[in-house]
Amino acid sequence: MKNYKDKKNKKLKSEIFHILMEEGRPLNHKQIRKKITIKESGKLDFLQILNELVSQKKILVNENFKFYCKELKSKNIIKGNLEKGNRKEFFCRCEISNNLIPIPNKFLNGALINDYVLIKTSTHKKKKTIGKVEKIIKRFKSFFVGTFSTKNNTSFVLPIEKNLKTDFYIPTGKCLNASNNDRVVVKLLEWPKGAKCPFGEVTEILGISGDFSSELESIIRKHNIIQEFSKETLSYVDSLSSEIKDVDLKNRKDFRNHSCFTIDPEDAKDFDDALSVKEIKKNIFEIGVHIADVSHYVKPGTIIDQDAVERGCSVYLANKVIPMLPEKLANQLCSLRPLEDKLCFSIVFNINKNGDVLSNWIGKTIIKSKKRFTYQEAQNILDEEKGKFYNDLNILNTISRKLRNKRINNGSIIIEKKELFIEFKNNEPVKPCFKKTLVTNQLIEEFMLLANQFVCEYFNKESGGVYRIHDDPDFEKLKSVTDFLKTIDINFNLNKKNLTESINQLLNSIKESEYKELINQLILRSMAKAEYSTQNIGHFGLGFKNYSHFTSPIRRYPDILVHRILYNILEKEKQQNSELQSLCKKSSQKERCAIKAERDYMRFILMWLVKDSVGSITTATITSIKEWGVYAELDEYLCEGMISLNSLRAIGNFYYNRNKIEMVNKLSGEALSLGKKVSVEINNINLQRGELDLILI
């Protein structure tokens, strides 16, 4: 018992020391206790342990009985997140500088990809700076998905995440009666010092590896997507009244008599934005962008708010939606359903027919949508020039075109990207198709972009703001695009001082080119990832100095934050913004997880559709070339596979030409380059690993 207690004391002391070192400021014992993650720490004499650390001169205490660490003498202590590297090392993305520090595998000390860690840097013999993980501050996740395997009474789980670079040892009694080849969820228990891999416990059996539903469920779990709402959350939502009371209408403008309507996809159920139009003078219109007032129902600190933070956004998969909010909120209370009174947060523009905003107003409102349009229904009315709300739709369409042209002229980059969807029949995937982009899609897009720009005008220094930011693209990646374009005789005048103009000139010049889709993809890959932040750096892709997310609070948590900030500003109420940046960071992280889940889910279904075609010959378009092989998208199946360098060397002496981004056969001079059409044989499909092997014919 004494040894157990001493071990707990030692662990607790270590965590206290690291907490104070990371915090960099004095904390009282209550503040420190809140940050402790060790279980059963409450059973130990916390103040005694703090005093022991003081007596050992490991920490100091001031006159206010707050504890702190001595100022670090060296500047080689860095915090950051682990990112993937190569076989021998990972990288730590430094929190402050954003630099990448290599971490050799032997110095990971049990850290896994995406973990938030404290590292200590040192100079290697070759004058190369490397890092060593001193502490895992926070695990990115504790549950992983993998395939159960047992041999000679020893059990392991092989994770489906290739970047983990480790499997999990499952001790006796922690297997949950799993069988060989079961797809399971494993909880990371510990990574004992000296052990080659972490210890885990099987907590759930998802099905058999390779089964369609098991694999799809595995992808959702792999990306940490939360599917079920807790009983407490559902109970809280059930208690919310659907009745709009007089007190709810206080200080709200009444737009129920205005011609409001929604335009959404055919299968949409959560209508979070509506438009209204009214001519106030000749060629001057009042256009209202009305957004569901989710913040009226989702209050800070409530169980539903906590759930929304953890989810971050709704996840749109090929055949299902995993919502951020429960159905009663998303599809009933907040959804702007036709002929129902609904509470909104609106921004209303006075705007002329040329798309010039003359003035705007923002505030809480109540509306009644008169019509629910699908994009196609609204498009049909515009095309036929008749039908319900034709005049309103025509006004909106005329102004949206002006707004779009202005946006492009002011630096917005228009990357044409085909959106893929899967046609299902009886819950079975049938075939992949491309969505059509309609004029009505662009109509809605322009007014949402306008609203998201203008709400930033209301942010102030006291209350701050949540911005949607987008950094400049990777210039080196753009230079590599230039190198490729030279090989197909397309000129790209890359101007670092005016990147948007350079990129738009290129995209305009290749509209009729056979390489159009490929070049759009290459430009897209060079772009930085958009994210949320309280620090505004503008939005490069849109060409906006100020941009936020205000228009989709049913499916994005940052929009709820923006609604709260705006309301506090309008009501002149003080707001506690201490956690705003951390909420932005978490929302960005959750968004990236959702995007990866959507991408992997789609890729698996595309591969599932081609699984019975092994051995068949088809055409493909080369999409990427690396040192280890050539990636090509099957023209018929829209699924990407790889022609490995080994398979190429079986038919010719191929080598990778980095300068021209091509794979060249020394014997024949044949070159495999980006965008080239090739004949391939579908050689092998590994659904569990998400790999499709092709052979050049």
C-alpha cells in the first residue's frame, strides 16, 4: 500500500510541476487541482504534496499562497502537436512559431500522432535541431479502431490508422471475447516504460473486418466523430418549449409579413437561413439574411452547449448526417420551416441593383417563411421566368451576380471543384455521380458571404470576435505547379506580391483546357487550410479582409459563438472571452476531423463499388506522382489507386524525375506525367487498409 501511495505521490508531483511550468504564472491550490488529470488524486493530501515540492525547492510559493516554477533558464522547452513524418521520426508543430521540429521515434516517449506535447530541443551532431518528448500534455484521443489478432495466447489490436506506427498489446482479461479479424475499439490504458507498444483494452466489437457496415462504422470511430447524444442532453432538449412566448419577442423586429423563403438541397431538413426582399425605392432593395437563432436555445455552460463544443460541426457522410444538435433542435425548434413562426438573428441590407451596400442593420427578429424551395425548384422558376416569388428570386439573382463579379474583381479565387455524391438504392451504394452547380447555389452563396463579411463590422476590441481566416498559400507548392505547367506549355506568371491576380489569370486561361480539373486540384492543394481564430489575418481565398461564420449555427459551433458575441455587443453586455481562442482552436480541429471522415468514408464506398472488378482493364487519369509510384483516378469509377514504382520497373527502367514531376522509362523514353490518360489493370484491393493497386498496361 505504501509503494502504491508513493507511486501516486510521485506521479502527482510530476504533473503539478509540469502544470506550473506550462502555465508560466502563479496558481493557487484550487486552480492547480482543477488541471490535475490523475485519477484518485483527491484521496491524497494535496496541500502536503505542494508543501513538499516547495521544501524540495522544485517549486516556489509567494505571499498570496500561489505556487509557481522558477523561470526556465533555457529556451529549449516547446509545446506543440505531433504531426506525421517518415518511418524514423515524427514532427512537432511548435505552438508559437509554427516551426516543425523532428522527433526521432526513440524520443517519442509514448506520444502518438496529434498528441499535444512538451518537448525539449537539442542540437544533433550534424547541427540539426531535434526534439525529445518530455511530457504528453494531452492525448489527442484515447480510443482507437483496429483489427483484433491473437496468436500463441498473445493478443494485439492492429490499428487502421497507418500514422500511429504501433499496435496495442491486449492483456489477458481485456479482450471482451473478441475473435481473430474482429474490428474493435481499443482504449489506450498505458505505455509502460520500456514496452515496445502501448497496453490497451477492447471496449467494443464493431463487427468483422471487411464487412461493409463495420468498415463504415470504423471510419466514423477512427476520426473520433461522436454519434449518440447522452440521455442528459436529450432530456434537456425535450424540456425546451416549442412555444414562442411574449418575453421571447422582446426587442425583436417582426418580419413575419415580409416575403421570406428558404432555398436548400432537396434532402435538407435543417433550414438555418432564409432570405427576404422588399423594394424600398426605385432600384434600391431591403434584403434580409435571416439566420436561425440557435443561441436562444443553446445557452453557454448548458449540457447541450457542452455537447455542441465536443462535436464542433455536423458531419455529412455519403448516406447519412451526424448532426451537431439533436433532431428536436436542428429539424424542429430552430429549423426555419415554412408557415411557422421562427426566432432569428438577422442582418438586413439596403442595397442597390448594382450590388452596392448602402447601409445595414443587425439584430434579433421573428420571421415566417412563406415557401421552402429546393435549389432545383428555384432554378426552374428563374429559367421559366414565372412562378411563385419569381420577382423576388429575379431581384436576388441579379444582385448576386453583381456581388459575385465584384468579389472576383476584388481578389476572390474561384476554384471550380466537382462535388461527388453516391447514389444509393435500398441502403446499398449503386454508382458515383457529380452534383450540378446551379445559379441558385451561387445566389445563396453570395448573400451568405455578404452576411459573413458584414457581421465583422460589429466586432469590437472589448468583446473580440471569431474570424474565419485563411492564410496565404504555400509558395513552394505553387512553384511546383508552375514547373508542371511548363511541361504542358501553359504559362503561369507567378507574382508573389499579387498571388490572387496570378492564380485567377491562370484559372481563367485554362477554362477550355483538357487539364482544367487537374490544375484546379493542384491549386487547391497548394492552399492553406482555413480555420477559426480571434486573431484576424483576413481570408486569402475569398479576398476578404474581414470574414466570419454567422450563417449556419445549426451545423457549426463557431456560428453560435458569433451570435453570442454580436448579441452581447448589441446589448452592451460584458462577455467572458478567456476561452474564446481555445474554442476556436477546438472547432478548427473538429472541422478537420469531420472533413477527413467525410473523405475516407467516400473513398471506402468508391473502392467498395470497384471490388468486383479486380482483373479488369480500364482507363485512368494520372493525378499525382511521387518517388514511390504514380497515382491515377479511374475514369469510370472515380476512385484513385496507385501504380507502384516496383510494378513499373517490372515492365521498364522507370525513374522519378523530380524537376518535371514525371516518371520516365529510360529504355523507351516514355514519360508518365500529370493529367495523362493511361490504361490500367485493377490488380488488388485491400478494403481494410484503403489501398487500390493498379498495373500499367
